[in-house]
Amino acid sequence: MPSPTPPLSITWSQPKLPVTKPDPLKPLNDIALTPDFLPVVLSDLSLRIEKYFGNIGPVEIVIHGGAAMVLHKDITTRKQTFDVDYLHRAFEMHWKKHVGLCDAGARLRKCILETGDYFRLGRNWMNSVGDKSIAHAFDPTTGDTYDCMWDAAMSPENRKENTVYSSRRLTLIAVPWYWAAANKLDRFLPKDATDVADILELLMWQRRSKWTPLAIEKWLKENCLEMYYDRYPPERLQKLRSKITETMVVWEQLMHDRRKEAALQAQRRAYEETHPLGPPLGDPHPQAHPEAHPQSQPQAQPRARDLRDFPRAPQAYINGPQPFMPVYPQPYMQGHPQAYMQAFPQAYPRGYPMPPAQNAPQHMRVAPSRSK
């Protein structure tokens, strides 16, 4: 029934609630960014950058952390990450100073949010939280402040070595390895020791570097001047050295596993050269080629000595009568009993009654012998 009409002296009013659009993004990302999935996400980000930045030029972003190791072609041990750390403050300064675009940071954040909404990622899937712990350096010649990590990443040598993603509108450049190691040792989460060990292993194979705790400390002090390691108090310096020692333990275990795997591969190759059919069945490292598993190969049947000894495969193990399978196309030859018994006994299986002799054609019947 319709609602009653209020009297003129009474006014009904309902409070108007503000209409708020729910945030589609989660605060924290819980979807793993793998080496296969992360380039797909960055490809979508590249398309949105082309929409918001136009034809100004390829947008170059400096990243650090686990995403740089996931995307790097020479590191295969890092399988996933949950966020991409990048330098947002230095990105804004670069575009404002060299391009004259003051809202480049806001445009980039909008592209990041739209890409995260499209893939249902968290709001922090690409963040710049690390900018709070990165101090800017002061240039006494010009009187300007600059981001030391950004400038080191934009050097020609580092761009050639650590460009981890490149498309028509987007380029991701990882910070140099010494800055990556310095940041991870400064934060030092449980997974950071393994990441630093992977970096040391990569540099050992690329540059033939020999690592000791003193060599790592010297390497960081010479390249990361803006970290001011010389000004560390004794307690903080001792804490840094304990982190380096723990990293060396992980690195030595990693190198031991690598040497063990290399020895197993060499032993496997030597075995393949002497045994073409592959390892035995009890080998813990079977090969990929099918000859390594002889039990899975079809066994060849031995050739019969005579046609009478060669059984017909479909009829060899079937009990009971079976349909007649003619051997000769001529009807007069099919009716002769010797056609089955002497020449081709496989036409009838064992135990099947033979056709009577009177079914043979007239010209092939054997006349009964007459007594003299």
C-alpha cells in the first residue's frame, strides 16, 4: 500500500550518505610476480604509459630489490617477487629538470594503479617506499642535490649491463650491483642473504672476483660513498660485518651446491658417452632421451624358423571357436584340408575342429585305395 502523506506541518527528512566508490585494489599484493608473469604486467604498463605520456619519449624507470633479480637474464635462482621497488623521487626530478614536465610522477602513479586494477594486484605492486631510506647527495660544484643511485644506474656501463626490461615506451634499469648489495645488507630480511650471495656468484663468474668478508666491505666502501660507512659507529659497523659474514656462509653453501651439480653433470655426460642407451634403472638422475628407459621400448618378437611355427597374434591366446579367416582367395583351395594343416596351420587356432575332407573340391579329393 502507498505510504501515507505527511501533514503540512510535519516535514520528513532523510540524511544523505556520501557516495564513496570502493577501492578495487588490495592494500598489499599477494599475487606472485614470476619471470613469466611480470613481463606481461609491464607490457600493459607500457601501453598505459603511451596513453598518458604520449610521444615524449621512452619512460626510463630505475628499479631495485627483488624485481631486478627476477627480470635479470643472468640470474635464474630468484623465482618470484611480490612488488617492484623503483626510484620515484629521482624520476620526478629528472622529468622536471630535463623534460619540463612537472606532473610526470602523478601520471606514472596513475598508470601503475590502472595496471594493478587490471590484473587485480595490490596497491603496493610497484612502490617507492625505499625512497625514504635513500639520502640525496650534495654536489659542491653546482650546489644541487642529486640521487646517487639514479646517477649510477644511468651510466652507460650500467645501462648496457642491467637493462632488465625494454619496450617501445618503457625501459627498466636496475641499480648497479654494489648498490643492490648495499641496500639488501642495510635492510637484511631473511631472503636478502640469498640475494646478495647470488649477486656475488654472478660477479665472480663475470669479473673473476674473489670474495672474502674484507673484500666485500672494501667493495662497498669504494663504490657506495654516499652510505658513509666510514662514519658508522662501532656498534653499527660490527652489525654490518656480521651481516657480511652470514652472507658469506650462504654464498659458500651456494657454491658447494653449484660444484656438486657441475660434478654430477660431468659424470652424467661421461656416462652417456660410454653408455649410449643411458643409465641403469636405479640411477637417481635419469636422462631425457627415451633410450634411457629400455623397459618402455617395444620388445621385438623373435623371427620364426618356419611358417608353421609362427603363430597368428590375434588368435594365439583366444579360447573357443573363432571365425574362419581364409588364407587363399580361390575357393577350391580353401576347402582342401592340407591347405590348413600342412601349409598354413595358423589359419585355425589350437583345438579348433578341422573341416571335413568331403568339403574339398571334387578334383582335389584323394581317391581311396583299392585292395588288390
